[in-house]
Amino acid sequence: MDNNRFYVAAEKLHEIADELTKRGFEELDECVSHDELADRLFIDTEKKTFYFTDEECVKEANEIIVEKFKQTYHSTNIKKVKQWKQN
């Protein structure tokens, strides 16, 4: 894993969630907009947490990340997650 902290995945969400759980990540309550379905997974590698979310909530979370942490999220997928080094 590189120096990025925040990641968003948009495919194979349950596979990624299973992989993260095996690695000791904690699943938080999902964040979805009214009448939307979760179609993304938001991952915080520093806190070792993740949650299911939608595009609108990702946009809102990114605004907070940019303001608070001066960085943005990066896209990831199951292949990349499996290559992350174990801590």
C-alpha cells in the first residue's frame, strides 16, 4: 500500500469487504443518500475502517477529506487490495 489513506472501490464490493475484514478492518454503518443504493466502498486505511456508500456520500466525504486532511481519495479494486501489505 502506498502513502494514500483513503480509497473508494466501485466493483466487487462484497469481495473487497471480505478481504478487508480478514485484514482486521472494521465495517461501519453504511452512508447512503435518500432512495439510493450503496454502490461504492469507502476505506480509511489509517483507522482500518470501511463502509458501503453511494456516489453522493463519497462526494461529501471527499470535501471533508480535502478540507481536513489536504488530500483526496484514490480508486482501488480487489486486485489492489489483495496486494496491500499486512500491518
